[in-house]
Amino acid sequence: MIVAGIGCRRGAAAADIEAAIRTALARAGISAAELKAIATSRAKDAEIGIATAASTFGVGIMLIPDAELKAAGTRVATRSDRVLALTGVPSLAEAAALAAAGPSSRLIASRLMVGAATCALASSGAAQ
């Protein structure tokens, strides 16, 4: 299972979120058809840009509770002091992707930024 973890500024445009996902997928050599979900913090449940992007890709949104983000945050590859101060994890996109993909997940694309959005990709431990 491939999950796109998303971090974004409040009110981020769907176009930025979609572009971040497409860029991460392209860099990882993964087709959009393989994407199974978009994950983010439960605190971002009202972000229209994320909902629109999920609809565009035809996938659901997984809203990750803070405790699960913090647990997955110990496995992230990148660090933003600003994001750490705001969310309690060094990379919201990476922590959300890892948490959503499960306990044996692995990061397959570290966080990248496009406009007001960041995206990271994680895969579940299962064979693809």
C-alpha cells in the first residue's frame, strides 16, 4: 500500500497539494494508480485543498491522531524545526505517511515541498 503524507500551510491550494503528490510519485517512479490514501494530521480535517486532492486522485483521507504521528515521528528522515514547534513531529508529511501505512512501513520518498504543501510517500511492509 502506498500512502502520501501531506503537510501544508493553512488554506493551501489543492493545486499545490496535487503537484506535491505528483512530484513525489514521479521521483519515486510510482504511478498515481498505485496511491491508496492521503494521510495528514487530524488537525487538518477542515483543509479543503487536501479533500480536493484526495478526490482528484480517487483516494480517501486518513486523519492521523497526534499520538500516532509522534510515534511515527521517530522514524522520519528529515527535520523542520518550524514543523516540530507547530506539530510536535520533525516532518508532518513523513510521520503521517509512515503512521498511515502501518507499523512495518518504510519511507519511499522523503518530504518535498511544492508551494504551500509538502508530500512524503510511505509503503506498507507488504509486497507491492
